[in-house]
Amino acid sequence: MSTGLIALLDDVAGLAKIAAASLDDTAVHVAKAGAKAAGIVVDDAAVTPRYVVGFTADRELPIVAKITVGSLKNKLLYLLPAALLLSLFAPWAITPLLMAGGAFLCYEGAEKVYEALWPHAEPHGPGGVLPEPGVDARRLEDEKVSGAIQTDLILSAEIMAITLSTVAAETTSFWEQAIILAIVGIGITLVVYGTVALIVKADDAGVALARYPMTRTVGRALVIGMPWFLKALSVIGTAAMLWVGGGIIIHGLETFGLPVIGHAIHEAAAAAGHAVPALGGVVEWSVSAAASGVFGLVLGALLIPLVHGVAQPVLAKLRS
């Protein structure tokens, strides 16, 4: 074999190793970004099923499919280009925008806790849309889908911001950032709305299974258990929102030279981990997450009167 061919094969092998390493790095960054966005993902999966309430069973999956397509458009056509432009021309704005999104998550989580403790009437029906008397089913469906996609835009923006903050700190390649953002956006969308599709059809599956003696117990368990499952998912989603939102704010404060809260939480978590050496890592993470969640709840509670008393009236005047 000629030395030229051997050199060529060596070069090909080297390129293959570099490509494999690049793919591994991309997979790691995707996993990290997806994990950080987990709180929003859980909440999204918990919130979305309400948009199909009141519709016949044959329209549930088509509605979920429409929302899925709208969510992909939000992420890939609007938010992905905006995130890349931000990374190129205004990377300094990533942390402030991320903190603004974190504050929104804290507010949303605290609002849900407030609603659970002191229920108050919502100004709109499920899905944030107020149905008009005599409206036809098609128009009502379009309104619900539109409301769901608008809500998804806010959650998707936070997911993409978290992803961007992760990849911008660890990668320098523009195309690698674009690929990771696209993979995370598509993957999270499919996971969330695939889960939503299973949730909204679980009761129908339970009814079908309950008709047969061999699967009657499983079918009844599905029918009875789904409302409780949705409540548990909502609680988990709220806790995750507060944890993620509080953590984002704390990390942002550290970035701007205010590390007191972050250091206090880290020291408390480390002390708790050392107290239980057998489960040190789990205990340390749990204490850190719980402290971030409490901080997020307090911050969100402080934002509730500001949003209700100032932001919402201003938005209402602008809309009118």
C-alpha cells in the first residue's frame, strides 16, 4: 500500500475521531440544556391538556397536533433565529433576558400557589380564551389553539433562552449552537406534546379497557387515576418552575457581582451533604433545589401585586 494512501487513511481516521468527539460534545450540551429546561417542560405538559377540555374525543388529537405544529413554528421560525442573532450581536443581553424569564417563571409559580391556597375567579375560560355566546365549534377550536400557541411562545422563549445560555458559555461555533438549539427545540416539543396526547387519550383508553374482564381493573384505574395524575403533574410543574426560575435569578445575581444568596445556598447544601455522606450528592442537590424554589416563591409573591396592579392594567389599556 502506498504511503500516500496510508496518509490519506490516517487523515480520514482523524477526521472521523474529530467528528465523533464533536457529536459527543453536542449530545452532552443537548442533555445539559434539556435538563435545565425540565421545569418548564413539566409545567407545559401539565398545562396543555386543559386546551382540549370541552371538545369531543375525535377532536382532541387534531387539536394537540395543531398546537404541536404551532410550537415548532414558535421555536424554529421565530425564537431560534432571534437567539442566534442575540448570541452574535448582543451576547451581553443573554443574562438579563434570562433573568427576566426567570422572574416570569417565579411569578407564574407563585400565582399558581396563590390560586391553590386562595382560589379566585379567572377572567377567561380554560386556555385563556373567553368563548362568546353562540360561537361555533370550529371558531372555538381555533381560539383555543391560538391561545395555547401564544402561551407556548412564552414557555418556548424561556426554553430557548436557557438552552442559549448553556451553549453560549460552552461552545463557540455558530453552527453548533444552531444545531443544539434546533435539537432541543424539536426534542422538547415532541416529548411534551407526545406526552400530552397520551394524557388526553388515557381516559378513553381506560374506558375501552374496562369493557373487557381481563383488563377491567387496569381500565378503571386509568379512568379514576388520571385526574389525580394531572393534579400531581401540576404540583410537580409548579415546584419545578419555582426551582428553575429561582435558580436563574440567583445565578444571574452572581454574574452581576451579588453572590451572597448563591453562596449561602451552596454552603447550606454542602453542609447538609456532609451530614449524610451516604447520600451526599442527592441531599446536596435537594437542599439547593429546595432553597432555590423557596427563593423563587418569595420573589414571585412579591411580583404578584406588581403584575396585577401595574403590568396588567397597562397591557389592557394598550390592547384597547
